[in-house]
Amino acid sequence: MIDYAYLYKDCITLTDLSATRFDVFLSAYNTASRINDVFNAANSETKIFVIHREYGIGEDDRPVGHFFSDAEHEDEFIFQLFEKRLPGVDFSKARICLDITGFLRPHLMFLLRFLSFRGCQSLTAIYAEPRQYSKLDDTRFGTGQVHTVREVRGYEGLSANSGAKDLLIVGSGFEDRLVAEVAEDKDRARRVVLLGLPSLKADMYQQGLLRTRRARDALGENVREIFAPASDPFATASLLSEIVERERVGQGIGRLYLSPISTKPSALGFALFYLRECEGTATSIIFPFSSQYTTDASEGIGRIWKYEVEF
């Protein structure tokens, strides 16, 4: 197991963000104020808003200087971004900041994989919490139909040689429909669900729990529920490391499936755990892909988190 506790996180203000100079600042655009306020405050030589086609933002509504691609897969999208907008960047030296707030999780995870592969040793990640979600426990992010559950590009595992039962670990939040899709896709695996506690806001734990309960039929009665801080990717990575080690020693694991459907910090933790401990193993990160996502499911801006990520 690896101790992730030494990695640094802190709450900052927009003024704090403006005081730090970066070479590259990347954010995913939508209409939420918590995304636009952070982008405007960021101090960077190069600032780029990427636009996911799944948000359905029309050309006339896109900000100046944005990057858009209609690439079908997350790896194609990220490859095109760097080929067209960031050629020649020395990732081993560039000071990179990612605002992960608006990124779709598969694209965020492949972006981290890509940067690690290209020699990036560390980066800063920013996450702006919502003051609240607009529809409380009825908030939905993926609004289109789930068209496939598949491995995220760059996080495909090897074939399992063990005869042990597969294990599925799901980071669960407000997306009960997506949790159910993943559970049904891996219906033969034993299941562990990570619930966000402490949550981003006091009432959000109850809201997320209510949504997870809606997926109970798909998850089954024997699912194990474990708490993981919703805003701490490093605690999430540490917890995943502990769970997997315990399961390997105990019942054994045939193939390990990880599915981050909770907060963006949680997805960051899943990706970090995979990149540090799971490459070259029978481990995959899987995700239920929707055709459309809402552009703004939040109201206002809460705490702003800064994470210093090391690969």
C-alpha cells in the first residue's frame, strides 16, 4: 500500500488563485458560475476552455479562444487538444493547473494518464464546490441515455488469471441510474460502494445516500458500504489501496473494476490510485457513458480546493 497522506491539499480563495502563476491552465466550460469565476481568476500564460460536445453548447455560446472537438472518445479528444493548442510543451517542466470542476470524468482521467505518460511529475488541480445543487436530491448530471459501459481509455487492465471472484468498487454520489448501469454490467462481481462522507455540504450526504438507495436492486443486498471524503482525492486513493489489499489477502480478486461516479475529487483519487498501484494488473476503470450532460446543475460557489498531485 502507498501512503497518499503526504500529498498537499488546501482551501483557497479566488485571490489566492490569482497570486499563483502557471504556464498552462485548462478548464472545461459550462455555464456554471463556479467554473467561470475560477477561470477568470486564474493567472496563467496560456488559459484554455475545452468544451465537451456532450454539454450541447452551441457555437454562438462558446467563449473566445475555446477548444472544441467532436471526437467520439476521450483519448481522441485529449490528443487533439494537445496537438492543436499545446504543441511543443515540455511537460516535465511546465507548471500545469487543471480546474477539474467541469471536466467529464473519462476525459479528466485520460488527461491525467496522458500527462503522466508525457513526463509530467506533478500538477495542481482545482475544484470549486457548489453552494448547492439546483434540484437537491433529484439533481441529474447525465441526462442522455447510457449507450455503453466500457473501460476508460488508458485504464484498460490485463486479463485475469486468478479463479477468484471479480470485485467492483463504485464511487457513488447522485447518479443512481449510472450506478445501476455499472452494477448490472458487472452483475457477477462482489460489490463495494464508497459513499461521500464527509460530503461536500452537510445535506449532500443524505441526498446522495437517497440516490444510492434507488440503485439497491442492481447493487444487491450484500453490497458493502464504506465512507470516503467527497472532497479529498488522496483519502480516496488511500482507502482504495486499503480495500484492495484487504480483499486480495482475504477472498482474492479475479479482476478488479473501479468506477468513479461520485465527485470530481473522488474521480481524481481513483485515477491516482490506478496510476500509482494498478498499471500492469488485471484492473480496469469502467464508466457508464451518456450521450448528454446538463451544463449547469449547481447554484453558486462554495469552497475552492487546491490539490498538489504527484505522479
